[in-house]
Amino acid sequence: MKTLQRIALVLVIIGAVNWGLIGFFRFDLVAAIFGGQTSAISRIIYALVGISGLACLPLLFQPTNENVKSTNRQSYGNLNYGTEFAEENDFSKLNDSSQSSYDKPTDKM
């Protein structure tokens, strides 16, 4: 079904470009290529573009990717963005093995 929707979308885009040319320049590209508005091939293309527009109507009601991203963001948990005035954690002693010798008192005095 995805292939049929993509073909329909391409035909709708072709129709939109053709209508844009008609609106701005009074030039009908489909009629110019296929021999006028009354030729059989032009009428078939106009009909296919119209049917494609109807076939693309369900695309209006499909969820967008923005909705999917917002639900995925919640799965990361609460993010803590520190500010200038927030307390910062001290990670200086996290992986430093040399710090352990400073923690123990020595008897060398």
C-alpha cells in the first residue's frame, strides 16, 4: 500500500505544480505536453491526478513523527539541567585511585 500512496503523492505534486503554473503564468503544462486540454491523454492525466488527490486524503489523518518523538522523550526519565545557581556534584574522586591514599592517615610523622 505504501507504493500506491507514493505514486498518488507524486501525481498530486504534479497536479499542484501544474495548477501553480496555470495560476501564475496561465500556462497548462499537461495540455502543452499532451496536445491540449481536450486530448484523451490530457484528460486521463487530469483524472489520475484527481483520483490521487482522493487517495492522499488518509494522509491528513495519520499521526505525524512529531507525536512519536514526544512520546519517546518521556522514556528517558527526568533530565536535570543544571543552572548557574544549582549545586554541582563532585565527580573528582570518582575514578581516581590515587585519592584513596589521601583518605587514610599515615604514621610517618
